[in-house]
Amino acid sequence: MARSEFRFVVDGVELIPEQQAAIAGEIQKAGLAALSTVGSKLTNPLTVGHGNIRLRPEWYGLWVVNGPFADELGQRINDLGFWMQK
């Protein structure tokens, strides 16, 4: 499975949790827009992540998973009860 990882690091600047969440949200939007800009061909993408550092710090960010693994991971998330209908 192909994987590309991109990071944005801020060092030496004190940020409160609300600022961290706002920056994370903007980076998430920019990353998704960049996928569109480069013309990536996503067949069944699953986007996992959030900006709530208190909930699950290891999930602070955004993962875009595509292909058969996205189906498998999505089903596992649903089985655990994380999926919520709006």
C-alpha cells in the first residue's frame, strides 16, 4: 500500500488548545484541497481524524485512506460504534 505523509510543525509558539484545534482544521482543509489540486484518483476514500486533542491525542490530524483497506477500516469503525448518523 502506498503511503505519503506530510507534517506541519510549529516550534517556539505557545498555543492554547482552541488555537491548536483551529490550525489543525485549516491544515486538514488544505490537505484535502491539495489532493484535488493534484488530480488524485480516490475510489472510496475514508477520512479519519479530528482536532480534539483531549479526546484522542494520537488522532490529532487527518488520515485519508483509499482502496480496499478503506472499506475494511470503515466497517471496523462502524462495528465499534463510532459512526453516528446525522
